[in-house]
Amino acid sequence: MPAINTVGICSKPNSTPAAGVAPRLVSWLRERGIGIRADEETAGYAGGAVEGMRRGEVPEGCDLIVVLGGDGTLLSAARAIGKREIPLFPVNLGGLGFLTAITVGELFPELERAFRGEHRIAKRKLLSVEVLRDGETIASYEALNDAVLAKSSIARIIDLDTYVDDQFVCAYKADGLIIATPTGSTAYSLSAGGPIVYPSVPAICLTPICPHMLTNRPLLVPETSVIKALARGPDESVYLTIDGQVGNPIRQGDAVACRSSKFSLLLINPPHMMFFDVLRQKLKWGER
């Protein structure tokens, strides 16, 4: 990993653990002459020891981003990084965190490792998502976990004509459809009955949410595929959500196109923590 001269810090809002860790982290970095760019939450926790800025501005010029929070904060930081391939150092301050595997107790020893270039960096493929209306792209996103098409109110189930590489798959009548990356397979898709996909498997997962037809099962397709879902219901009866955090309403006739992105998130993992270790820990799988 290249030399680390500037570190960005993104913290979970209204978090007592983050309020305890952030000032120590700022002091630790300052003692080593490292430049700091921090979001407004971190600046608040640090008591003015560092200037705060909008989270979307934090990654500019950074060599490493430290996330203090859970998977939600990580997803927000990943969106701020966007198409810049800046390594992300995730510190878990919450409970169930599949992506934030570094504990508070490991923070400074593992940071020392990162500064020495001894860390494993996992490349997590992003999902490119476009909303097409009358042949024009009206919105585009990069998702780390998933794109979810779901009903936008307490209305009826929604109708989605779904295609893979222009081949008709089916007309889903369901509460929604999750289009997930391997990273996102342990998020909403897992809750909806989807499979756990090893992070390096080159695939995209389609998981229907409470489908009317019980034979509609989760489907894995190659990551080279282009998935297109067409909304057949009334305007704005469907809402597109990216990583559970941003999105927009979908009109009748709109198409949502998803494909594997050219970009990846660079996720720093502690050397002792492997994927199946995380699964055993988070899902309470049996130990030997």
C-alpha cells in the first residue's frame, strides 16, 4: 500500500462509542504528523480539535479512510469515496457488522499494521445502477450492497418484468426485488431468503421479496450480466433504494439497469479475520 500521509475519518452520528474513540484517534494521528480530514460528526466528537466538513468532501486527497461505526456508516463512507479507490479501514462500534470487522481494541495496533503496509486489502465489486426513462438515464448510482425495488407505500404488490442480458426471466409479482453484489448477499438479501455468496465469487444475486409465486426463488447470474427490471405498476408505486440509504421513485415504464461496476471498494481486513470467521461470529454458527 502507498505511504499514508492524509487520513479521512467518518463517524456514526449520535454514538457514545464514537465520541469516546474519535478524540483518541485524532490525537494518535496528529502525534505521527498525519493530515486529517474529518466529517462533521467526527469534528463534533473531537471538540474542535479538527475542522469538520461534509462527508462527501472527506475522501478528497486522502490515502486512507477510517470509519467509526457499523455497516451503515461504512456504506455511507463508501458512497462518499465513490469511484476513488481509497482503502477503507472499518472499525465496528455496533453489533451485527459483516463489513466492519476491526474492533475498538484492535484499532491502533491494526492501524500501525496498515501504516507499515502489512494489511490484507479485499476488493469488493460495486454494482452500477441506472434509472432509464424514455431511453434517457435520469439517475445513476454505485452500490456496494444492493439495489432494491420495493413498493413505496402500503399499496398492493408490485409488478416487475425482469430481463438478464435481454432474455426475459419472469414477471415478478412481489413486495420487491433485491439485486445484490456478493458483499450484499449477507445484508437484505439474506433476510429475504437469498444465499450467502463468497465475496470473490463473480456473480450478481436476484432475490424476490415475498413473491406471490412461491416458485420464484433467488437466482445467481454471472457478474458479466446486465439485469434490467421494468416497472409495470402506476407511477411512483415502486421506489428504488441503493444500499438502504439513497434512491428515487420509479414511474410506470421506467427501467432499472444493473451491471457489475468497473470500480471496487478497497476494504482493509485484519489478517486474523477470514470470511468464515466473520460468518461464525455474526451468525452464531457452531464452533468446533
